[in-house]
Amino acid sequence: MKILIDTNVLVSAVLRDRDPEAVIMFVANSDDFEFPRDRKDAKFLSCAVAAGADYFVTGDSDFNEAHQLLSTTILSVSQFKKLVSDRLA
């Protein structure tokens, strides 16, 4: 499974703790997942496509319409936690 996490999730993890931190720690501590980072939104989409990412975890609503452009599933932190990390933890 390949997972891409938006930098806004990283910032949320630092500022708010809980779900964002839990998702980042789950991904970072799992050897099976890739963890690329970048600052520009377009690069996230490019990275997701190039990596064939299964999931793109973001809190950025700008990506809501990108679902139509990618085979990658775009999820919020809470969606990813509920659907993936809580089930595999």
C-alpha cells in the first residue's frame, strides 16, 4: 500500500495532536508505506500518480475535485484513521 500525506496534515499533527498525529505515526512507523513530502499542491498529485499511491491523506479541501483525476483514493485524516489505521493497528 502506498500512502501520500499532505503537509497540512503534518502541521495539524504538530498543532492539534490526536487524529493527525495518530495517522502520521501509523504511517511513519509502518515499513510498508511510502511517506513523500512536498510544499506545492500540484506536486502532491504528481507524486500520487507517479507512485501509484493507494491513498492521499489531506486536510486540504482544494483536492476534493481531484478524485475525478486520480485512481488514488483521497481521504481526510479522520476518514483514513477510520478506514485504514484503526483497522490495521
